[in-house]
Amino acid sequence: MAESEKTRPSREDVSKLVAEWQYLQSLAEVLKQRIDLATAAITEMENTIQAIDELSKVTEEVETLFMLGANAYAKGKITDTKKILVNIGANVLVEKSLEEAKKFFESRIDNLRRVIAETQQQLASVSTRLSKLEPELRKIAESQSGG
């Protein structure tokens, strides 16, 4: 019996495993959220590129609806259909031609896809470690409840 007690992990070892498992669980959740946010941003930018493509077909002043937020819109006219203002970060707006704006968003999409790929690799690594920890923790729990 003394021999089986020696092979049992100490309370400290069990605590470390549980803490690691909890940390990895929350890290996996953060990584999933990061992927979801990047995916949503890509969708929004793809929609923006489609809107730019539609605007490029317009040759004269056009009346449209402008979203104010929270499902509120205002009527307005686009007087310059060849250039738009693009937020390049920190609420800095830069005037760009439609083609420049499209390239800007395509570049951002490419960067986000790289971020998603890297984050998916990190998530796979975390998931692999979790799948190795879970049977180990289950085994410890069974040995403690059984004896």
C-alpha cells in the first residue's frame, strides 16, 4: 500500500495540473474569440469592397441612405463618386481613390487571414495539450474517489 501512495501525485502536483487545465481552457476561449472577431472583420471588409465596386459603377451624383447607427439612417447625396474617406486607424480619415481603398481593404483582409491561421495553430496546440491533460486529471479523480 505504501508503494501505491508513492505513485500518487501530490496535492501540489494535482493543483498545478488543475491550474494549467483552467488556464488552457480560458486561453482556448480567448483564441476562439480572436478568430471570431477577425472573421467578422473580414466579412465587413468584403462587404465594403462590394460597396466600393458598386460605387465605381456610378458616374454622377447619387442619392442614398447613410447609416447613423442603431438602425437609424439619413438621406444624403454622394457628390464625389471617385474618392472615399478611409479610417486608417486611431480615427484618422484619409481620402483615397476607389481603387486605392479597395487595395487597402484587400491588404487588411490578407493580414487578418494570416492572424486567423496563426491563431488556429495556437488553438490546435492548446487543444492538444488539453486533450493530454484531461485523461490524466480523470485518472487522478478516479483514484482519489476510489480509494
